[in-house]
Amino acid sequence: MCFDSRPGSEISRVFFCFRVTRYPAEKPKQSFTPSSWQEYSEANLDIANKQIKQCLALQAKIDTVLAHVASHLKSQKDLADRAFERRIDEVKAAKLLLEKQLSETIVKIGEMEESIRSVERAIAAKQVSPDSIPAFDRHQLMIKKQSTLVFY
């Protein structure tokens, strides 16, 4: 039985090969003489040695490919680690910048609130009762109250 599993094939096909036997060297059909047995054994040993050499060569190629793959995976891991560390540093820097901007914003809000309170105190200090203002001035005061003040 032989297996056909080519790269890219979706199903490994199994088919029978009559050329594959347990004993690679052909057995003589008649009775054995010591010299024919010697030749048969040497042929089997030669075939076995060739298969061992082929297996060792294949093993060396496999080891080379596995070493290359392991090296490539290690370099990819190192690249990913460096990119991840760089991204962590970028996020930390962005966080520090945002914290600095937050503290500056809080300080500005405090300054604006204090400015608003001082304007409110000034307005309260300048306000007079409407009865003490002459009628003409009262009308101008109403116009001023209706206009809006904008602070920058």
C-alpha cells in the first residue's frame, strides 16, 4: 500500500503498489546455495545501507528546515516584543500628556471660576436700588440688563 499526500491536495489518496515488498532484494525461486544466500544477503544489506543514508540525509534536511523555522519564529517573536514595548511606551507617554493637560485644565477652570466670582462681586457692589435712579437712567439700566455679557 502506498500513500499519496502531495502538498496542496485536500485528501490523501491511498492506492496499492505491487512493487513494494518486505524484502527489497529479489529472492531466488530455487533452493539456496551458500553463495546465492551470500549474494542475496549482501544485496539486502546494500539496499538497507542506501535507505539508512537516505534517511540520514532526509533527517539532516529536516533538521535544517526546523532550525530555520525556529530561527524565523524567534526573530518574529523578538520583533513583536519590541513593537509591543514601543506601543506600551507610546501609551504611557500619551497618558502622561493627558494627565498634564488635565491638571492645566483644572487650573484654568479654577481661574475662570475665581474670575466669574470676582465679576459677580463687582456687579453686586455696583448695583443700586432702582428707586434711587431717575426714570431716564432706569430705562438705560433695563437695556443693559437685557444685553448679554460674554467673557473670553
